[in-house]
Amino acid sequence: MEPRKRIPLILTILLLVAIFDTSYLSYNHFFQPYALCTNSIFGDCGKVLHSSYSIIFGVSLALLGLIHYLFLGILLQTVRAMGDIFYKRFLFIQSAIGLILSIYFVYLQFFVIKSLCQYCLLSALISTLLYILIRIEYHDDYRVFVLEKTEFVYKLAVKPILFLLSPEWVHEQAMWWGEKMGKVRIIRTIASRHFTYSHVSLNQKIAGMKFLNPIGLSAGYDYEAAFPQILPSIGFGFETIGTISNYPFEGNKKPRLGRLVKSKSLLVNKGFRNPGADTIVKKLTGMSFSFPLGISIGRTNSTKIAGTQQKAVKDVVVAFEKFLASPLKNSYYELNISCPNLKGGVSFYPPKNLKELLNALDTLTITKPVFVKMPIEKSDREVSLMLKEIVKHTWIKGVIFGNLQKDRKYPSFIPEEIEKAGKGNFSGKPTFKRSNELIRLAYREYGKKLIIIGCGGIFSAEDAYRKIRLGASLIQMITGMIFEGPQIITQINRGLVQLLKQDGFNSISEAIGVDTQ
């Protein structure tokens, strides 16, 4: 019999021994027959059993232990019979309670009572083994339970505190700590054991890149290239750094971030805040990445650059040249033409201006895939004209829908929140519907020529799946993670597997665009 298959039998034996052990201890406590509970090299068993610590609220600990093991046995048999996740959660909780109390009682024996009971120590050992073996036997279910606990703690304790603090300060702290933790192997290993999830149905090969799952961190969050080492450990399948411009930019005037809690949205007015292409190249040189890493490139947010279309085009081209000439091991690039928070005068939206930019980039030797980050506030006709120009350039492999919501009268906003919102535009749920409409449009018109990445308003597996069924091959998110917690990435991936199975699909590729046909 394989070792793993022996676990159910071992669990049963351990529970029977524990029930016998605590039954005997209970008998000793109430009737005091010391035939088997005498002084020994371990200490005085009777002294332990009749100490003031052996009773809680008038009830013998030995009797409570017996009840604990009986209840644990009932839970174990119920789980085996029904396989219900509800009972498995109770099994995990009850075994954890047994372990924690056993550790406490062992501490009391060694350091407070200063006498040991061999039968109590046996019970503590059994509790420890039960705790470990139950988690091995139901490994996948326990990982789901860990995600649920993480979500509970984040929403109950962590998020309320973070949402009292300045959002920009929290963001900066997240990048600082994320970079530090990414450098520590043991932290990455522990995080990976709790968060990462793999399933063959999530695997895709897109534009020559292998994606273990479709969920990526969108450009806009990691403008300092702080997260590439830690993100794979919390479940992300890819990441886009940036947006990075040719010259550094400190950002628009503060406040640059805000929260619309009821609207499930973030107010964003950073305007391509970043340290510049030269700094990012220097920082990433020599680094390897365990998932596809992209670099988003946009024009420098400066009135000097914004003066003319020609200057803006040249600025973007030079930024690309710097990355293309570097030895960086990134997998792809994004061309961000859609940031709505840049200093005025130049737009790449009109097909004529977009054509000028893309023709200038044609002169470069771009061997890695490029995805164009698109706006969502333009009409279907305007977007179609932009896509018509984009597909003429073979080095562009796809588009991303999309960027921030500019319409403050959009129905998903809570009126009292939007009235108090400052300068900037909005991420999260207010982008969801329009992003989906444009994903559908792009897939219908150019689904065979362009890879589509869905971005905007993703808070659940169902949200991500909706974009996939409309035509998105990959998914990007930021706001959903901030509102729901770091475990949401893995929860989405797990949920996608279930949704694919539910609809009879063996892989994501089979589900892409099925609602558009």
C-alpha cells in the first residue's frame, strides 16, 4: 500500500488510541485509581491530573479531550461519507483547536506544574499527528480553506485599517515590502505553498509565451518594477511593469489616488509616475523571471513632450529603443496610448496620429510581442478605426481593453461618492461593462488576428470568465486585489477551473469568444 493511501487507516488508529487514552485519564480524574498512573521518570501523573489546571469551568480537561476526539472522529467519518467542504472546514478547525490546546497543556506541565503525565503527553503527540495527517489527506481542500481564512482576516482586520490610511502611502509601502519579500526565498516558498495553484486547463501558449494561468497584474500598479519576484508566489500568471516613459516623471499633483468604496473603484491621477526607462533597465538587468513579464511603455508626461505630435512620437520611440537595446529578459511589451491623465496637447487616438506612431515604431526591430493598451471611453466606430490601423502592423500581437473610466455619470457610480471625488479617472467596477463591450467588438472584428487581454472591474472568477467567453485570452487586474485581498488571484484561478468544467470545456482556449459567435 502506498504511504498516502495508509493515512485514513493511520488516522483511525490514532483516534482510537486517543479515545482510549483520554477515557483512561477521565477515569483517573474522577475515581483516582493510581495503578497505572504513578510516579515515574516522567513525573507524577496524579499531580498533573489533580492540579488546578486540570479543570476548566468545572469540567475535567481529560473529559473535554475525550469529547474532542469523539467529535473529531464523527467529523472524519462524515467527511469520508459525504466529502462536503463544510464538514472539512470543521475538521480543520477542530484539529487545530486540539493542537493549540495540546501545546498549551504541555507548556503547563513543563513550566508551571513542573511534572509530566505520560498519558497527557501521548494525547499531545496524537493531536499533533492528527493535525498534520488531516492536512495531508485533504491537502487541496485545506489550501482552499487557507484562502478563505486569508480573505476573512483581510476583510475583517487588514482592509479596514489600510482604507483608513492614505492610498498612495499604502501603495508605496506595498511596493517597498513586495520588493523586499521577493528577495527572500523562504518567504516566496511559504507564500507559494499557500497561494499558487496550477491546473492543466489554465495553461496557454500565446504569442510564443507560456502562461500557467491567465491572471496578470495590470500596468499602473508596479511602476517601480518592485513585484516581479514575489507575484508568482501569490498566484499571478504574468505581470506588466509600468507604465514606463523615456524620462522620469514624479507624477501629477497630489492627491493622486483615492477610493470609492461603495462603487468598488479607485480614483487614479498618477499620470505615468515612474523613474524612467534608464532606471528600470538598470534595475532589471541580470534578473530572471519565472513568469512572462511585460514592460508597458508610454510617452513622458511633460509639457515639453506634449507640445507636438512629432515630439511625442519621438519620445516613445526612444523609450522603446532603450529597452530593445538592453539585455532584459522580459517577455513582451505594452504600448500604452490610453492614459487619460497626461499633460495636454497630444493624443494617439485619432487614426492619423496612431498611424504616425506605429509607422515610427515600424522602423525598429521589435522581436518580442507588443500589446496595445486601449481606451474605453471612445465609441465603437472610433475603436474600430483604431483596430483597423493596429492590425496592419505584424509586430503588434494584441490589444488590451481597457483603461480608466472617464465618464462620471456612469450608472455604476454611487452618486455621493462621485460628487466628492477629486481630479482623475476611475478603475474597478465602473470599467467592467464597457471593457466587455469592446472585448466583444474586437473579437468579432479581429479575433483571428489579435490576442485580446481583458482588463477592468474583475472581482471574481465569474467576472474573469465573462471576459474570456467574450473573447479575452488573458486577464489583468489591480483594483479587485486591493478590495478583495491577495488571495483573490488564486480564488479566481480555482473558480475558472470549476466554471470550465461546468460548461464542458477542457481548457480556456475552448471557452474564448464562445459568447461572441
